[in-house]
Amino acid sequence: MLDPQPSHTLLRSFGWALRGIGEALITQRNMRIHYYAASAATAASIALALDGIELLFVFSAIASVLAAELLNTALEAAVDLATSAIHPLARLAKDAAAGAVLICATYSIGVAVIAFGTKLFPLQLRAGGLVWAAVFSAIALIGAGWIHAARRRRRADGGEPAISVLE
């Protein structure tokens, strides 16, 4: 039976989710690669004036890759917590999760080729698209700087979490 009085608020739940995303960005190289690729795809979407359907596919591809990478990270952490032994089932779980990320990333490349390829040949820039793309790129670079700074703080603090969303 569901507890009528939840012990935490919806806002705290969002905070924990954001902390998980932040931790993955700080600690997982592949998550950072996907973040940078998503930032570039978003900037290109703005600059190349993608229509609504194209944007839907691009953002769905981005979301699927980031979500798959987060699930892969969570599964790997859970397996590592459960056992330090090399076990065929642990290997299967980790490899299958990594395979899911690969499938999503391959799909996103296909979406990018189709969505951006039709706009690049011939090149059709939205009026002011380069300005908005530059603004978004600057925001993404600020995010990248935050990730880099958080990783440096973590190393300086001896590996303790550098993100404190809820505390």
C-alpha cells in the first residue's frame, strides 16, 4: 500500500535526479562525450532552422542516448556494488547495457545525417541562426566548464562528491 504521507517532496526527488545527472557528467567520460555531442546537435539544429518534426527526432535521439547512458551507469554501479568478482552474468549485464547505449547512439547518428544533411546541402541558415547557435554554444561551454571545475574539486577533495544539490 502506498504511504499517504511521502517522506520526501517532489522537489527533493527532482534534486536527487539532478544530482545523479551531475554525478554522471562528472565521473563518466562517455556521458561527457554525449553531452558535448548533444550540445553540438542542438546548436546545429538552431543554426540550420530545423522544422518541428526534425527537431522532434533530434531531441528524441538526444534524450534516448543520455537516458541510456544514465541507465548504463546505474547498472554498472549496481553490479560493482553487488560483486567485485568477475562473473559471466555481471559481464552480460554490463555489456548489454553498453549495447543499449550503442544502439541509441547509432540511431542518433542516423537522425543527424538525415536532419542535418538535408539542410547542409545546400546550406540553408536561419536568419539569426548563427547568433542563437553561438549563444547556445556559449551556454554549453559554460556547462562544460562547470563539469570540469566539479571534477577538479572532486579530485582535490579526495574523491568525495562535488555536487550538493540537496544538502
